[in-house]
Amino acid sequence: MMIQPILRLFSIILCTLVFFQVTGIQAQGSHLPPDELNVLKEIATQLGKNDWNFSLNPCDNITNWSSPWNNDARFSNYVNCTCETDDGSCHVVNISLKGQDLAGVLPPSLAKLPSIKYIDLSYNYLNGTIPREWASTKLELLSATANRLSGSIPTFLGNITTLLYLSLENNMFSGKVPAELGKLKNLNILVLAANNLTGELPLELNSLTNLTDLRLDSNYFSGKIPSLGNYIRLKKLDIQGSGLEGPIPSSISLLKNLSQLAISDLKGEGSLFPNLSTLTSMQKLVLRGCNLRGAIPGYISQMSSLRHLDLSFNQFGGDMPDLSLPKLEKLYLTGNFLNGSFPSWLTATDNTKRFLDLSYNNFNKKNYYYSVHINCGGPEVSIGDKVYEADQDPSGAAVFLPSINEYWGISSTGSLWNTKDTLDAYLAANVSILTMTDSQLYKTARHSPLSLTYYGRCLANGNYTVTLHFAEIVFRDNRSFQGLGRRAFDVYVQGVNIIKDFDIKNEAGGVDIPLIKELKKIHVTNGTLEIRFQYAGRGTTVVPVRGMYGPLISAISMESESKPPELKSATHRNRRTSLTPIIAGVVAAALFLTLIVAGVAWKKGYLWNQISRERDLRGLDLKTGVFTYKQIKAATNNFAERNKLGEGGFGSVYKGELLDGTLIAVKQLSSKSKQGNREFVNEIGMIAGIQHPNVVRLHGCCAEHNQLLLVYEYMENNSLAHALFVSEQDQAKMEIDWPTRQRICVGIAKGLAFLHEETTLKMVHRDIKASNILLDTDLTPKISDFGLAKLNEKENTHISTRVAGTLGYMAPEYALWGYLTYKADVYSFGVLALEIVAGKNNLEYRPNEDYVSLLDSAVVHKERGSLIDLLDPRLGSDFNKKEAVRMMHVALLCTNQSPALRPTMSEVVNMLEGHTKIKEPDMNLLTSEDEFKLQAVAGNLENMQPPQHSSSEQSSSSIYDLYPNSQVSEESRIIGK
């Protein structure tokens, strides 16, 4: 924590005024004025401070008013005065009451102290908010860390322009960060971590150019990480678990003074490793869970001051660079795709004392055991007929600990941030008497600041029941700052995030209360069952002591749901049976019967299909949820007709609701569909790993009873086609204004750019159209239906497969010759962008016999200089006209007859957002004719006169001009329906 060194710095400054020492108050001959002494009485009442003796002089060296500086930064109890005044009187300049468990409010009367500069009320139990009266003070330090302050951060804080240090860490503030904080131009340190703040960060914060320390972690912000280029003096930046979206801005390379950088758990799109080559002073670097891909750059090996490096849970591949840095103590690279041989420098003598984690390990040992029971952090315990084995190794910042018999193990990684590591920090013990049933399991627990993984090894394949025992034995539940601790972590089983932001204390209803989570049908396919607990960047980092956060687990049990009688659990592995002859006979009979049944099934073709499907789907539950057919039937009310959302190319789509209230969309693949098991698996494999704000997310799948089902997130507002197009039978369900259309178009472009250029498995969609763009509650567009998508083979310059798509959206080179590249999607997007502007369906728009489609009409209108005629009349005239014209020109550029002349989707995004210019045609202002026709469309002609037509724009041909004698194949027409 930075408060202690800052106060010491201020102590040196104040000592030059000769009025106090760091260890206490300098003896003075003068007293406080009576009115100021009365103010201290008011402050004591408002704080709930009852032990001040007002019969004594606050400015004398009296222990009643001052206690020596405590080495523990959480505690202090003193008042400092300055007596260097013209009239010889004294004035209070500093009040520091830390760790006093004060239960009042922040004192409004503080503003009555004319010389007050420093107020530190950290580690108390104060409630309410910051008093408005404080806006009139000239405070230089304001710290209220670890209290119960709530409500919005007041805007009037921006009036205290003398502030150098502001910390509101670990409170309950909510709402947006006020833009008025941008007025604090002198601010050096801003700490807003561990609150409930939301919304986007205000641009006004860019004015805080004197910041050296900025901490925004553990909040719920939205939007992308803002540009950081103005913070050139910044030395420490912490935005772990902030809720912000990636990618990490390139402007971070300008922060050459950074010595500590911590970013984690970013939402949204990923990126390559940010350029940090100029940050040569780096000591602690954490880029954990930031969706980073590619190779770890070699220049990190030049950061000679680096002591702590955490790049875990990203998508880095390739070989590791040489990181044998002289000061590097902790290296965490767990959860990536690093390959190649094990680096020789890691086995060097000078590296053996470093904390290193390169897990996860892939254990491929023979299966022997059917159950594992572990007393996490404690000794061996017997509960009924189960023996929970001891787990008492003190662990450390990065270790893998196999059990004595090596059929289970622990992987622990992470170290305490901004505090000193001690081995006892990784084991927790109860601090009060426990009275619950089976209390032996809860007296101890294993603890980790970041990631803690338990492996059941050498297990027989099959389904297991996993039982997790939790109890909060570290935090307290009293009216003290120690009761303000919040623990939040994620639980993963076999790689699936089953619990998000898990808070033991909240869910159990208090401390020292057992909480048991039983998870059934956990599938083991390779002999290993993995249970991981991971700190998600949210929770307490300063209570009860700085650094005490992260997952906590009391006991774990893994039991097979189909344990054969002759194979006992790991804890009874030495028992023998005498059933071998009987078992052999039973097995022989069963084998004979199985052969008969298998022969019939093979002859009818059932067996091969079932075996093939099970083989193809094996292990998929490690990546995504696996649903039973019963669950899907119950969720969709047995596929009721009223729940039917539509008909896809491979079958119907139904709305469903899970038991927890989660709405889903179930894609039921038709039994007549030619899409086989492998295609089904491909679709799951591609979609399951994709997470992007503009791509529909796959929740899971089901493959039972000859059914192939995909379970997607439910989109409340159906498709873009449903919302946009007007038909005679059914008027549009909603009026979509221009800003929404612009946002939808840009969102689709970003989603396609992600699929083409940013995913590990780059892909061509092949069927971009309005009905394949779904809209959520906020009308955020999401690209759906990857049933036609294929992975791009790296060795091919193009993909040549069976033509599949929708007539009217297919690029000519693909429809005619089956020549497929990413530019085919670009063409389809161009058609879709025109539909968004015009509000008309490409194939259904035929104003007269001269036009065959909306695109054909747009090409002609562009040549005539009358594109404005295509605008949807429902838009009226009050909207951004330049954006609308820009979108039409980008659309026509995307539909160029030559794939080589079409832009990439990332270029399309930049053009739509106005970051880059459109090369052809030239984009300037609207022509006067465009303005006139726009008003005419809106019915606002008034006295306007139509200008003389002139156009210097280059013309381009439609696809029909390019291939006047060509016919789309009959197969393509059928597929396109």
C-alpha cells in the first residue's frame, strides 16, 4: 500500500516546519484555539471516536492523542499540529485514525479545521458517503480505504484541486466515475479499486497528467481500455478484473516510466502482445487472461529489472524466449499453448530457486483408482468410511505437488501483490471455534492468490461425482474492518467455468458455515480430473491484510459413479477380492451377448454411427457444456410448436429455458441433414472457443437418441431481417433509428474481422445475410449460423468446396466458379450494409423492370449521383447524413466485381468509423442534390430548388454487367433457398 511511504514523505515536509516527528507529536508550548478544539469534539462524535481526552492539549506529546508509528500500515492513531503561525497558536493539519474500527461516518466538521491537509481513516467501519462540506477544504491527502462508504463518488471532489493522493479503495461506491475528477490536475495517486463502479471511464481523466499511480482493479466498468498516452509519468498501473474490454491500447508503449503493470481478465476481442519494448524499467508485469495470442516477444529478456512476470491464461504459442533474467523471481505462464522443447535455461543452477509455473500438465498414466478424498491444507481425517488424505505442504508462489502415491496432485500459482510472500499465506487455519458437522474438514483450507488446481490422476474413465467443501474461516463477520473482506473466485471443472465470482461468505450466509457443492456426471476420458479455482480479479486485496485474497477450498472428494466391485477406491487400494472366477464367467457371458447385439446393430448400421459419434464427441465437455436430451426436451417443452423460432438450413430452432432461468436457443439438426458427425463436431469445435461481442456464443451440445443438437445463447430481438424489413403481411416490429443502424453495421463488420483475422482458427462464414444476424436486448448484432463455415487450410491460398450460401448475397466468383476466399464474406457484407441503409431486402427490391435487386439499383444510382434516393424514408431527415452516405460507398466498395479490389473487414471497420478515408469513390460532403433529395424523401421540400445534376464519380459495374451471359448453377439456387 502506498499510504505509508506517502505519509512518511509528508512527515519530512512537516518536520521542516518543526511541529511533529514521525513517531509522535513534537512538544509545543501553544494550544489549539478553543473553537478548533470544539471541532475535534464534533469530529470524534461523528466518527464514533470515544477515547480522546479533551482535558489534555492535542498538540503536546501525549499518548492520549498520539501513538508511535506502527509497523503495520493498517494501524495509526494520532493528530498532528503546526504551530508555526504569526500569532503563535496551533492548528490541526493531519488526522490519522487507521484500523480503529470506527463505526460512524466521515465527519462533515473536518471542513471547519482551517489548516487540515491530511485525513486518513482507512481500515474502519465507516458508512455513508463523502460529506459535501469537504469540497471547501485544501486537502492534499484523502484516504478512506477499507470502509463501508457507498453511493456515487461525489462530483464535488473535483473542487479539491489541492489533492495529491486520493484513495477510496475497498468500499461500496457504485455508478460512474465522475468526469469532475479530471479537474484534479495535481493528483499523483488515484486508487478506486475494489468498488462496484460501472460505466465507461470519462475522457476527462486524461487530464490527470501528473499521475504516478493509478489503480482501477476489481470493478465493473464497461467499454474498452481508454488511451493511456497522457499518463507519461505513470509508474504503477493496475486494472485487474476491471470489467474493461480489450485490446490493450497501443498507447501503452508511451508510458516509459512504468515499473508495475497489471491487466487481467479482459473482455471482448484479443490482440497480439502489446509493444512494451520501451518500458525498460519494468519490475512487475501481469497480463493475465487478456486474450493475447502469438509469440511471447523476445525483448522481454532485455527487461533487466523484471522480478515478477505473469502471462498466464492467454493464447501464446511457439517457443519460450530466454527469460533467465538476473532479478526474475516469479514466472507464471500457465494456461497457454507454448510448445517446443523444454527450455534448457530453466534447469540452470541459478534458476532453481525461482517460482515457475508452466502447467497445465498432461498426465497419461494408467488408470487405477475410482475415488480420491483430500483434506485441503490439513492432516489426514476420517469421515465415516472415507479417508481424506493429508494436504499440508506449505506450497509457494508456483509449485506442482504430487501426493505421496502420485494419484492426485496440486498445481498452485500466484503471489501476493504489493506485499511480501510467506509460506503460511498458502495455508489457512480457522481463527475461531468451529461447531459444524464434520468440523475436521473445515479447520484448515488451502489458499492461493491466483490459481489453485487439484488433479485426480490415474483415474478410471467414466462419470464422477465431485464434492467441494467450502467454509470462510479467514474473513470475519463482525462490525470491524476485518469483516469487510470480500472473496471472489471462479471454479472450473474439466476446464468448464461452473461457478463465476464465487463468494463463500455470501452464499453460505456468514463465516464458519459449511457450504457443499456437489457436481454429478463429471466425465473423465484421459485418466485425469482437473478442478481449478482461479482468482478473477475481483474481491478484497487489503482486508484483513494486504494480499489476502484468492480462492479458498476446505476439502475435495472425487468418486466414480460406476465403480466396479473388484476395483476399490484409492484410499482402499490394497484390499483384495476372491471374485476372479465369478467375474470371469460374468464377463464371458456379457461379452457373448454383446457380440450378438453388436452383430445385429452393425448389420443395420446403427453401431458404427453411434460409435463414430461418441468417438467424435469425446472430450467435448472439456470445452463446452454437454446437455442431456431430457434437459433439452424439458427446456423446450418437448419442442413445442409455440417455442419454434424458425427453420434453418439443417433443421428447426426452438426457444428453451433451463432450470436456472437461462434462456437458450436450440438448433435441432434434421435427421435428413447431410451434416454428419464430423461436421457436427467441427461446428462445435469452431464455435465453442469463440468469444466476441458480435458473435453468437455456443453454450453446449447434445448428442443422444440419434439427435444432434446445439444450444446457443438466446437472442431476445430475433434477427436483423425480422427487425429491419417491412412486408405486406407483417410490418416491422420496431423502428430502428440511424445511430442504431450505424452501430449494428459496425458491429457486424467487427465480428467478421474477428472471424477472418483474429481467431486462432480463422474462418470464412459463407452465408452472411440479415437473417443470420441476431439481435440481443440492446440490439447488439451477433453473427450466427456457423453450420456452413469451414476452417481455412493454412497451406491453401483459397478454399474450393461445394458452393453453399444464399443467392443474392454470394460473391460472383464463388457462385460461378466455387472460388472462396475471405473476400466472399466481404461481398456479402456489402450487400447487407446496403440493406441496413435502405431498409429493403436485396432480392425483393424491384422498383421497376429496369432493376433486379437493391444492389443493382445502388450501382445505377451511384453512377447517376443519386445514392440518397436509396435511404430508408423511415429515417426522416434528422440524422448523421455523412455516415449514411459513407456506409453506402463502403458497401459498394465491398461489392466490387474483383475480390482483390475489395477491402479487408478490418479496413471496412476503420472506414465505417471514419478512421480512414475511402479510396474510391472520394468521400467529401453531401452534394447539394443529395441534400435536396434527402429532404424530399423526408417530405420537407419547403422552398428548396433541385440543383443541376453533375457527377464526377467513377462508375462501376454490377455483377450482371461483369457476367452478362452467365447463369447461377441450379445447385446454388437450391442451396440458396
